[in-house]
Amino acid sequence: MRFFTRLWPYILRYRFRMSVGLLALAAASGASIMAPYVLGRAVDGLREGVTRRELLFFAGLTIGIQTIDSGLRFVTRVFVSGSSRKIEYDLRNDVYAHIQSLDQKFFQDNQTGDLMARVSNDVTTIREILGPGLMDLCRSILLFVAGLAIMLTIDVKLALLAAMPLPLITLLFVWVGSVIEKRFHAVQTQFGGLTTFVQENFSGARVIKAYVQEENEAAAFEREAKAFEKANLAWARLSMALWPLLTVLIGISTVIVIYAGAMEVKSGAITLGQFVQFNSYIVLLSMPMVNLGWTLNMYQQAAASMERVEEVLSRRPAVTDAPGVRPLPEIRGGIGFEGVSFGYFNRPVLHDITLDVPAGSMLAIVGPTGTGKTTLVSLIARVYDVKAGRITIDGHDVRDVPLAQLHRAVAFVPQESFLFSATLEENVAWGGDVDPAHVQQAVDLAQLSNDLPQLPRGMQTMVGERGVSLSGGQKQRTAIARALAREAPILILDDALSHVDAYTEERILSGVRRYIAGRTAVIIAHRVSAVKWADQIVVLESGRIVERGTHDELVARDGPYAQLDRRQRLEEQLEDDGGDGVS
């Protein structure tokens, strides 16, 4: 019942089409039930001296019944199978949309390949029980009930003998059903793991080749595939065992009925035509009984898949809009941190952060790796919610700003630039209806224009999956251009210049400074040269602010920032001296 509880709204959405299909199925089943009756009458007619005209009538009637049966079953497939395809489409879209609405922690807890398997394979398995499975189940029940009722009117004893396998079949279904569901759940889980492995290896193909790990990864894939095969065989052995067991039970029942029926004909209890009719019903009902086993198998698969889909749909995002939240008339970009503390899995990362970033100013954040810089800027866009304190935008708690408005107001460039398998222009304009002039301006500001002549088709060049055809620096500059093209009031660069040289960095930052006039910028960087123009610089160590001020103020204090500045200037001087020596 849990299975249909989740699917019921989708079924109701197409209730008219489903109803038409099932009514056609009921009519087709009625036609099928008529065929043995006509055959029985024809056989009795032969004994009674039927005329040629009557034989032709019976033959024509049989052909007509079969034609009607086939036509109605076609209508059933069009409406029921068609509806199941529409339900599959709706469910897959809903699962995908729900996954997209979930917070960052969900994606940390779940593997990409497994999520892909749930959206694709599991939803398809659910569709199969609503299409072929539902049709076979309804037809089997209708034929069995109607056929058994007619058989009881012919001869009660023979009908009971024909129904003899039912208790054994019921026990078999009860015993096998739950085991099949568990085993198919294991199959789908293993398939998700296999998909994850393949996805990671294809994405990391460059690294695998660079470290000459093709053979090791091929062996690892073989192990994953073997585990999938093992899970599949465990399910298939039990699933396939149903067919011979059902066939044997039905076969034994049929032999008994034929013998007992022959004795009934011999004694005159029933006519030869009734005996033929009775056996025709047994043949007609044997397939529905076998189909019940097939449908049970399919249902258990669908139930296992529905459980996996339900695990996703029941997950609620940790970050949501508060009840009654209303959009702000305008976001200018002022950012405030008031006693903010945060951690992951009970591990503190930020401690009592208090900051004020006026609208239109630039904040720079520096500090060693792992001190919470990325976490700090992620809290601005509510990637996570703070554990203590609060963050404000223009004096309003970010939790009181609609998420959609907040995300539109923040243009974020992460450490790892992600590009889509599209053209360079589409990647820069991605995320909104961006004017071509703004796209070109963003490309110029990000210092990407000089690279365009080197690309096969300039801005129309396909960058490949995850930007595989571009260098690391080109990918970062494309990501920066994408953020600049949005013209959001807040720009966040999270170590987004790590793959460009100092000269290009200076030119990009010069463009960014022109771009952010009147906008708020938050820049995380490891090079002092990237942050010295900031209105405010904070130094983070172990999740705490240990220094803050302008570049000149921090250098004059001779603290951690000044030490970082001296070390980097010394490194640059040594590089210059080394270059002079070579020349």
C-alpha cells in the first residue's frame, strides 16, 4: 500500500485515460471468456449433426471474438501504457526538481551515480508496474474470476480440482515476494554504486592516464561489475524459479482435471463439448496464473525502486524559506556578520565572527588553508544556516530574505570552476537572459578575450564536459565572466584566481574593480597582490578573525598579514632573480 500511496496523485492525474484503458481491458477479457463457450457449443453441435452453415457461423463468431479482443487490448495498451509513460515523465521531473531543491549536505551524503540511478532506472521500474504490470494484473484477475465462475456452473468438482493449486501458489507468492523485493533493492543499490564508479572515472580520465592507472581502474571496475552481477544473479535465480514452480503446479492440476473430466464425460455427467469448453478455460486461465507470478515479481521490483525514490522525496531541505517571508524591495549589498559561529558534524569551524561590509565596498579574506574562509562566504548565500549569531543583508537577517531573491543577488565563483557541456558563450550567459553586450563586457573584464582567437570557433566553441577542452586558467576566467555577466549586487570570488599568473590576475582585478563600482565584493585569495586594494582585509586563523584593516594598516602592524606580504614579495624577488640569472 505504501507503493500506491505515493503514486496515487499521479494516477489520479490521468484517471480518465486509465479508466478508458481499464474498461477496454474488461471488455477484452469478456471477449476472451466467450471463445471457449463458442468452441464448446461447436463441439456439441458436431455430435448433434451441425450443418455447414452453423459451422461457418461458429468459425466467423470465433474470428470476430478474437478480432474484438485484439482491438480492445490495443486500446488498453494505448491508454494504460500511455498513461504510465506520462506518470513516469511527471515522477522523474518531480524527483529531479526535488533533488535540486535540497541543501549541500544531501549531495555530500549521496553519490552522484546513485542519484542518477534513482532518477533513471528506479523510475523506469516503477513505470513498468503501472503499464504492463497493471494490465496483466487486471486481465489475470478478470479472466480468473469469470472463468472460474463459468467452470463452477459446468461442474463444481472439476472446478475445485482446477483451483487446487491456488493455496500453494498463494503461499509461494507470500514467501518469495518479500525476498525478491530485498534482493532487487540490493541490485539497484549496486547499480548506483557502479554508475558512480563509471561517472567518477570518466570525469577523472585525465588523472587516470597521467598516473598510468588504466589497468588498476579496469580491475576495480571489474570488481564493481562482478558485485553487480552477483546481486543480479541472486535476484534472478529466485525470480526465475517462480516460472517452473507455477508451471509444474498448473500442469499437475491440468492432468488431474483431464482425467477426472474424461470420467465425467464417460459417465454422462457432462457433454464432450462442456469437457472441451472446460479444458479451454483451464488453458485460458493458466497464463493469467503464470502472469500473476510475473506481476508479483514486477511489483516487488517496483516496491524496491519506490523505496529508493521515496528516500529522496522524503528528504527535506535543511535550508528553506521561513513562513510568510517577503522579498525585499531592493538589495544594495550591505553584509553583516553578528557573532556568527558554525561547524560541520559537531566540529566547530567558525568562532564568533563579527564583520560589517558596507554596500559597495570590497572585503578580502586571507588565511591558511582550512581556516573556514569558504565556509564563511558560503553562509552569505545560505548554502548553510548559521548555528549561532546571524548574518544580515542590508540589515535584514538572511533567513528573512526569500532564497530565490538571495541567490539572484549573489554571484558566486567557487574554488573549482564548473562548466557545462555547451558553448563558451552559453556558459558565460548561463543562469539567465543575459544581454549579448553584457556577455562580451564580462568576457573582456575576465581577460578571456585574448584567448578567443586560439579557440576553434571563438565564443561558439564547445567547451566539453566540465570544460575539459579549456585550461585551468581559462575555466576560472570563464566562471568569473559568468558571475560578472549576472550583474548581481554582491560578487564573491572564492580563490577564483589560483590558476592564473600574477600579470593576468592584476588585469582581471583591475576589471573587477571597475565592475564592482557601487557593488559589494568579497574576495578570498592567497596572494596579497590580489587583496591589497580591498577596503577591508580580514585574516582568519583557526576559524577566528585575528586581524582586520586596510593593506597599509595591516602591514604597519607587523602581524600575520605583514609576514605573509614579506614572504610573498621575497618569493617574487627570488623568482625574478632566478629569471635574470638564466637570461
